[in-house]
Amino acid sequence: MTGLAQHPVDGPSPRTGADGAVLVDWWCDLACAACAESLELLDELKDRFGDGIEVRLRHFPLTHHVWAVAAAQCQVAVSAQGRGEAYAAHALATIDTIEGPADYVDLAEFLGADSDEVAAALFDGRHADEVRADHDAGRALGVLGTPTFVVDGLLIDASGTRDGALVALVAQVERARAAR
């Protein structure tokens, strides 16, 4: 993909968070350098809109990232312990040092999560269905790569370039807020 692709989709559902904030679905592969770069976009959105947006990580592991499914399953396990957002950020920040699933478990321990629980969850695959469901939901919306964002019925595919992504995201969040 060479440019920023955008097209309307029937999603996300719901389109707002529990507190009425605009929901930004972030389709992400936790082993993807482009997703690591997209953290800056999300930080800028949060700085601009604060509590007016809610970012929801949606797992979209890509087949060419060998440990992406393990990373996603560990993130879900750490999320259950209340540290999911920090885990995702750290996993993306350390993608160049990850040598296997054990490194994702070590990351959970570093963040103060119960690493034994995370290791057990990874071993028995208890979160595999949740990761697969996210992936399938993304495919159904037309997600082809990562990072991709869906905001109030507009899919913004930034997998080929992040150029223009912030402008497109801000505009869509503003449209969604004005419509409420």
C-alpha cells in the first residue's frame, strides 16, 4: 500500500465509550514497527481530545511477524490484570529485542503483572479466541494491515504511510463529536 487509504465501514459498534467519548479502534500488531510509530499519533490525539476519545486496542497479528500472536495473547492476559495499555506500549517499544514468547512474559513481570499467570495463559491458549475474534472483526471491516484505525464509521488505513493520518483522525473525531 502506498498512500493513506480511507473508506466508510459499518463500525465500530459501539461508536462511543461508556462515558460518551468517541471510540478510536486501533487495529494493531504488537510486533509491528509501524504500529510502534503509530503510538505518537495516539499520543497526539489524546493530548488534543483528552477524555473526549477512548482508544481501544484491537489485535490484528500479521503472519509475517512470528511472535505477534504470542504478544497479543500476553497483552490480553496482562489487560486482565489492569496493565494492558502499558504492556502494549512497552511491547511495541521493545520489538527489536524480542527473541521469543518468553520475552513477552518477562515484559509482563517487568510491569508488575503476575508473569506466572501470563505464562500459563500463553501456554494453554485461553486468550487465543479473543485475539482471533479481534482479527476476524478487523477482516470483516476491511482491515488489511497495521496500523489501521476505525473512528465513527471511517476506516483509516495507515499501514502504508502515516502521512496524513493525524489530520484524518482529528477530522473524523471532530465530525463525530459535532454530530453528538
